[in-house]
Amino acid sequence: MTHNYLADVLVGNPNVEIVGTLKTDPTWSKPKVIGSKFRSKSMTMLASITSVSIDGKIKLIRLPVRITSSKFVKLIPGEKFRITGVAFPTPERRVAALIATRGDFIKLAEANFLQRLSAKIRDAFRKTAQSVGGASGALIPGLVIGDTSLESQGFVTDMRRVGLSHLTAVSGANFAIIAAFLLWLSQWIFKKVRSRLILTSAVLIGFIFLVRPSPSVLRASVMSAVILIAKSRGVKADSVPSLGLAISSLILMDPFQAIDPGFALSVAATAGILVLAPKIQSYISDRFGHEKFAEVMAIPLSATIMCTPVILAISGLFSLVSIPANILAEPVVAPITIVGFIAAIISPLVPGLSHLLLVIIKPLAQIIVWISNFASDLPVLLLPKSYLGAAIAVGVIALIKLRKWLALGISGCAVLIIILLPGQWPGKYWQVANCNVGQGDGLVINLGDSSAIVIDVGPDSKLIDGCLKDLGITKIPLLVLSHFHADHVHGLDGALAGRRVSNIWVTNYGEPKSERDTALLLIGNIPSHVASVGERFDFQSAKGAVSISVLWPGKTIEEFAAIPGDGSSINNSSIALLITVGSLRIFSAGDLEPPAQEAMMAGSKIGAVDIYKVSHHGSSYQYPPLMSELQPRVALISVGLGNSYGHPAATTVAALAALGTIVMRTDQDGAISVDGALKIRTKRDDWWNISWG
């Protein structure tokens, strides 16, 4: 009711003034490409608003919202503020609206003492860790207090891929380590167990404020409280009922926890450690006769087994190195957590000593960094991102429980079949591949010997890098950036990563300036060339003779009537190429629009082609005579699923189909590969599609 009311209040009111209380730390969101434009990073945070003012009329209302700001926000959780912004609907379930702010935040009231103290400790600890430097220094705040703000996005992705990301999500393990350390330390101060438990409880309450009350922290704190109370009363604590109480209490307080993936993973890992670990430890100990080895093996094994169905349902990724990676990392987690906790507490008072403690544990954190860097280069099993993947995992786990050797045998055979199965994307004889880079372009033409011509690199460096890895491309003799719109060039660093690029062609039109400057900075000393009509290059490759003809643009910039959209002048500067590899003819023209397509045809004879990378993501802005002259046998449309532009247009798809063209599109077919005989393979997220990646 209140959510609907807020929507009714805000409709038609672009400027609203809100008063609210901050609930989470402001954090920088990841920069992203929206359409053809690059949107720089912004600060994002959750808040609870208490009033909305529109045209001077104040409405009292209590609602959760997400707030974004392009400016740095110097506020801490618990502080009351006033800000003006624009409200938008949002698919995020736990908030009523997204508010994009304008101007500066005005602080109206301070946070409470514990919130101010924890913010001061976090800030000082972050600065100390930053002074230590390196990926290992950035990792320590994440391991100790869950602060990942210093970690690079690439490192975060690697940790997630390897199955180590849980280490930087403060959970029951952190509470257990700190509680055990405090109970051990306090025995030298207090003789009574009750006094030790009271001290430990008080510190853990402060720890909750320090690490912020995330779902896993709340679950761990409630469970720890139940166990500590039971011990103080002399009652034998039972961890499973404690976990049940924690789950029930938190869902009753905040029903949105029930659909939070982090909460589900946290509960699954804890349940695995409580239920499975003792049995696994006993089994390994009986078999190998080494109790400590059994304990080290049991914890990551049990947690991984229980978390696997959830991980598969969410991401479809299963890392075969997750268990050994966790086993190798586990011995260093406890000392980093304990020493790091001490360093965090004293960082505002004695920063020099805090820095020294972090220098001491930095080599231990470096071990985790090494594990992550090495293991992230190994392939992971890609299963369907659906409940079927989870069902497969549950079935295997159940089979292991009933018939472990049969289950292991079946799983081993399945892995071998996946590895050796012919017909996996892109296929042994692929010639042209259209990478699935979302709403953007990324075309790859195989030259053999792990080399290829790449035309555009899409909006996301990870997507183009992953596609080129799937294709086995390590050398790029020619990389073409058709024009400087972000959906064609923003993934450049991904294409360059670990590959030898010999030449880069760019357009003569240097707009948008920010994207052009970023691209030129990444290009650096790689030889670059401004392509222009009339140029032709011929050479031999492992796939046969290669001929590249530049059909557009001219040496001077031409002006055409603007078409509604995101930059006709920029689109019409796109490089158009006719490429022949062996007997295969390929045509690509970036986002060229009808006036430029017509001008290009007037100056060049193209003729029929085998493969046409359809211009401008298959939009309705096409010049029909061009399609008629091309007579493509296969048309590739590179387009994002559910994009807001309506790409591809039904009229464009119908016009191509009327020519007898096979139309393939990445939003429906995923990544597409075509061989010399025009046999097509796709890489989709179908229920049956299981592969390595």
C-alpha cells in the first residue's frame, strides 16, 4: 500500500525533497554502459525516508529507498539528512523507489555513539590498509570487517570464480574466531566463565556495528547470542536449533532476507558445517588416521556441498578448484582475522602500530591472493542458471549419500563427456563468431593459429575477454573500432588482456570525446591507423588468402540529416569493411545509418556476401537497397536481451527473411559461430547446455 502511495505521490513530480536516515555505507557502484553511452560510477546507499516534500507540501511517510549520487557522500549509517532528487521506479524488491540525487546532502542529525565510533574505526583501518598497499593489503579489511572498497573489480570477480568470496563476507566464522580468541584471552583476566561470556558478548555487539548488519552478520550474531546465553546458564548448546532460531527471527524481522542470495549461502554453509562436517571429519579420520587433516578437510567440503545447489541456481558456475582453494586458504584466515581485528581497534589511536600489525599479516593475505590469481585461470563448469542446475547438484549429493562410488563414477563419466563431447561452441571449424556482449558489437573472424580479426569489443571487458578465451584467440593482427560509442569500444581492455595486438584501426570522427580518449589511452603504443574509403589490404593466413576493403568513411567527415537516436554523426562515421577469408565474404558496417549506407553504395560495389553483421543492432534504420545488394546467406544481429531500444526491429528481421537469409541474434541465440560451410552453432543458456568456461 505504501509503495503504491509513494508511486502515486511522485508521478509527474521530477523534483522531490526527502528527509531520511542512512542505513548503509555509501559505496561506489561499478561504472557501466547504458545503450551507447558510458555512465561513470556513482555512490549508492540504502536509506529510510520519513518525509517527502513536493512543491512545498510535506508528506510524512516511512519507506525504504535506494539513493544514488554522482558526488562523494560523506555520511555514515545512522545520520539523518535532507536531499533533493528525482524518484524512479525500481525492480529492487526491498525498496520503494530509486532516488537520483541533485546537489549536496544536508546533515540534520548525528548518528549514535556506537555508529560514530565504528565509522571512525573503519575509516582509520581502511586508510592503514591502503598504506600497506597491494592486493593483499586491500584484501585484509575485507577478511576482517567485510570492507571490500579497496579491492579491484577484477580481484572480486576472481575470488567469486574460485569460490573464495565468502571470506570477505563477514559471517559466523569471523564471530567464532573472535569469540574463541576473546574467551581464551579473558581467562587471564576473569576467573568466572560468566564474566568472560559477558565480555565476549559486549565485544561481539560492538563487532556487529563495526562490520555492519548484513544478512550473514545478523544470522551469525543471533546464533552466537543463543549459544553464549546457553553457556552462561550452564545449558548444553545445540547449534542446529540456534541456527533455526536465527533464521526464523531474521525472516520475521525482515522478510526480504528470505530471497537474499547471500543469506541463503550463509545459512547453507553454516548448516553444512554443523550437520555434515562432523560426519565427514569422522569418516576421513577413520580412513586416514589423521584427526587434524580430517578437520581441515571437513569444513570446506561440508560448506561447499551444501552451497553448491544454491550457487548453481544463482550463477550456473561450479568451480572444481573451490574445495582445494578453500583448504589452502583456511589456515591463514584465523591469524589474519585476529591480528587484523586488533589492528582495526587500535588504528584510530595508534596508527603506526596498526600499520606494523598489517605488515606482519600481509604475507598471509598474499597467500590468498596467489591462490585466487592461479585458480581463477582454470576453467569452471557452466551449468544452466536455473533450478535444474540445483536439482542436478541435489541429485548427485543424494546419490553420494546412498551409493557414493556409483555417484562418483557417474560424475566422472559426465565430466569426461563434457570435456570430450564434439560439437561444443564454437566448433572445430568455426570461421566467424559473433560474441554475446549484450547491447553492443563484438565480431571475430578466424585467421587460424589462435589469431583473428576483431571488429568492435562491446560494452563489457569481461564479456569480450571471456568470448575470446572461448575462441582460443591469443593474437589479434587487426582490431577494428568501428566508432567510439561505448557499446562498441568500452570492452577494449578485455580484448587487449593477455593478447598480442598488432594493429588497431579507428574512425576519423573523434566523438564522443570521453570514450575516444579512454580508448586511445588503452591503445598506447600499439600501431593505430585512421581507416578511410578505398584502402585495401591483402595477406595470407592459416585459413587462406585474406582481403580487406574499406568502404566507409571518407577522408573528410560528411554531414547527413540527423535521425532520432543517440548520435547520427557518430554512427555515420562507422568503419564499413568487406572482408574475404578464403571463399567466405563478410560485410560489417558498425552502426551506419541509411543516408551513409546510401552514400557508401554510390561509391562502392559490394555484391553478394555470405555473412552480414547487421548494422546498428538490427534497428529499423536500414537502407533496403543495401540489403538487396548484399543478399546475405546469414545475418548476425548483435543485440542485448530486453533492450529499451526495441532492437532488432521486426521490419528489419522480416526484410532479411524475405531475402532467404538465415537471421541469428545474440539476444535469443547467445554467442553465434559460423563455419566455412555456413553451419551455425550457438551458445545459449538452455537447460541442456553444460560446458567448460
